[in-house]
Amino acid sequence: MKNLFSSKPKDISIVQESASPLSLHRFRKFRMWFAWAFALVMFVYSRSSTRGLLIGVPFIVAGETIRIWSHGYLRKVRKLATDGPYAYVRNPLYFGNFLLGLGFCVVVWQPIIFLIYVNGFFLVYWLTVRGEEEKLEFKFGEAFKSYRKAVPRFIPRLTPYEKRSNAKFAFHRVLGHGELITLLAIINLFLVVYIRQELFQEKKPLSMMTGVMIGFIFFLSVLLVSSMINRKWRGSKKYKRYRMHSIQQQNGSPNFH
């Protein structure tokens, strides 16, 4: 495996610096804003029901399961992922995201929310995927072109990719990619929707169980925010170290150990 910090690295920063200002990969962060905006709209307009909860939960569970499965094989810029779910579809994480959002749409079934979600999802993720494929083609060249030709972008194929690398699932990658944050957010949002249904839609009195759930929501919210801040801080430190190393390599500076 080629070292990520080789003297002529094909890394993300090079793609970003060489790309035009209108390069599609610059829109990749829109998906986060879209996710939070969708959660806010859903909370304001939610009219959930017990039946909707029961029907929507399988979609939510399936979506998060696919995300966990995908992260276990993902090594980002270090190696092209072609195993696990990536052997069937090029973007299993986004396929899982779609099922997650679809599940919550079912829970709070409102036609306007469903239309906003479907149209917004495919617009934001089309921009995101196009930009990411620019980087993957730059980094992996012919290997990615062959993979892209054989494996669909969003609709899974029935048989696995023949040239997959037979890598193994690693749970530490799931944690390393911050999937715990996503899981906390899903649980928290689900509980908020349920509490809203109990107290504001069905006008039920505040019970001990409901009070415990509200306290648990508060605890999860604090844990979620602290986890996000910690991940952002660690990522910023790692990126600064990486940039300093890349500059040293480009300038021919000695690497002291």
C-alpha cells in the first residue's frame, strides 16, 4: 500500500487546490445542512402515530445497519473500498442515509415533508457524489474507473463486484468514522418525535415514564454535542499535522523523528 504521506501524494488537499472554484466537491458539506434542516422541519410539522412509528422503524434500523456495515470497510483516501456493501453499490452510506430519512418520513407522514426530503436528498447528494468521484478518480485512477463502470452509483447490483479486494470488516473503523454520533442523533430524534406525540398530539398527562424519557433525551443531547465538539477538535488537530507534514515534503525539509 502506498504511503499516504509520500513525496508526491495524491491527496484531497491537492484536488481542492487544483479544482476550479465551481468544482462540485465544494458542495459536499451541504448534506449536513440538509440533514439538520430536515430534522427541524420534521420536528415542527410532525404528526406521528403509533402505526407510523411501527412502520418507519424497520427503515431506520435498515438504514443505520447499512451505514455501520459500510463504515467497517471504508478507509477513505487510503484505499478504494470495494468490499462489503461497496461490492454492490458505490455509495452504500448514502443509500443508508436515504433509508434513514425515509423511515422518519413514514413516522411523521406528511406529503410536504416527503416531497422536501426526496427532492432535497437527490439534489444535495448528486452534487456530493459527483464531487467525491472527482477525488476518487484523481487518487485511484484506472482502478476507480473500472469499479465505477461495474458497480452502480445508488441502486445495488445483485452480484458482488468481481475485482473486490476481499478486505475484512473492522469495527474500529466504525467508531473512527464517528458513527456513534449518528446513532445518538437517531435515537434522540426518535425519542423527541415520540414525546411530542405523547404530550402535544395526544394530550396525555406527564407520567413518570415520560419524565424519565425527557431526562434521557437531555442526557443524550449533552453527550451528542460533546461528542461532536470533541470529534471536530481532534479532526482539526489531525488536519493541521497533516498539512505541516505535506508542506515539509513539498519544500524538501528534513523529517525529524
